[in-house]
Amino acid sequence: MSLQEKLDAFKVQFKAQAPEAAIEAFERSTQELIDSGQADNAIKAGDKVPEFVLTDPERNEVALGDLLAKGPVVISFYRGAWCPYCNIELQALEAVSDEISARGATLIAISMQGAADSRKSQRDNNLSFPILTDQGGELSEKFGLRWTLQPYVKEFFKMFKVELPVIHGDGQWNLPMPARYVIDTDGTVAYAEVNPDYTRRPEPTDLFPVLDKLNASAAA
């Protein structure tokens, strides 16, 4: 079963269980984010990415420059431990993590949640790669991914006990749009997939031809 098939199956299950008002609010919120066109302004293929230093769940600093010195970097922007769609995606990325490593690339996830939640995400999803903390979504903002939830949808997040201001520790109702990037060793984006619809994600195997092309270019 493909990643998208798994996401679609979960979506059907969720719709069968969740209150109709919540489903309508989430779908309205997503459609408004799509209609805003924000995703079109996010960092895309061919752009240079900002240098960053984030912390892993053990609070060790991880610098993009150090990772790029070893090869390309695959980044997944992750909404948080509370998001089942994101967890399904992380599990799918983990399933191909060895193939990503075999192509000389480093895989990381980036989330606005704190270290404790990231440790939980790594443990619950059996991840071999780290989830780095983007405090306040500052890096997400630089990538053009951070957005603010509409007032009407906040009550439904609260209903599901997803208090983003507390989870993120910044007092704000912000999230990153789900996104996946491949960064070449010179800091240029070789692949970008940004989707304001959090129920839609690209297949992890889409990364392979991108990484193979980068390897072929490096060897030429």
C-alpha cells in the first residue's frame, strides 16, 4: 500500500468517527489555506535555503552546514506528535531510510514541538532519524511554510486536546505546512513538495531519482 493510500484510509476512518462540525472546520481551514496561495510563495526548487542550527531531542545542536558537508539533506517539515497523517508519513520515510542513506543523503524531520514530544514521536514511530526543534516556527517562516490557524478551527483543535500554544511553548496558534525538501550540498533546493492539504503527501520513493541525479552530477 502506498503512503497516500494509507493516508486516504485513515481519512475515511477519521471521518466515520469525528464530529461532523470538526470535519467541516478542518476542511474549511485547509481550503482557505490552499486558496491563500501561500504554498506558491514557499521556498522551491532552485532556491537557496537559509543556514540553520537547530537542536535534536537530546538538545544537541545540528547545523545544516555540517550535514551538507557529508552529502545531500532530506528534510520533512512535521506538524507534531499529535498529527496521525504526519506520523504515517514519518513511518513511510523510516521504511526507506536505509535507501536514502545508501544514496549518501541525511534524513531529518523538523517540527515546532519541543524535545519531549519529539522523543515521543521518534519512539512511537521507531525512527532512526532525528526530529529537530524549530522554536516558534522561525525556520518554517523563512521557508515560507508557517501559517496561523483561523479562529473558528482552534476550538476543534482544543476539543482533540491539541493546544498548539502549549505544545510549541510560544503562545501562538501556528503550524508549518507539510513539506519535503532535498537540499544539495551547495545549499540549493533540488526537490520541493509543499502541500497546504495536510492529508496529501508525496511518496518517499519520489526522492530516489532526485538523489540518484545528484550523485550522478557529483561523480561527473
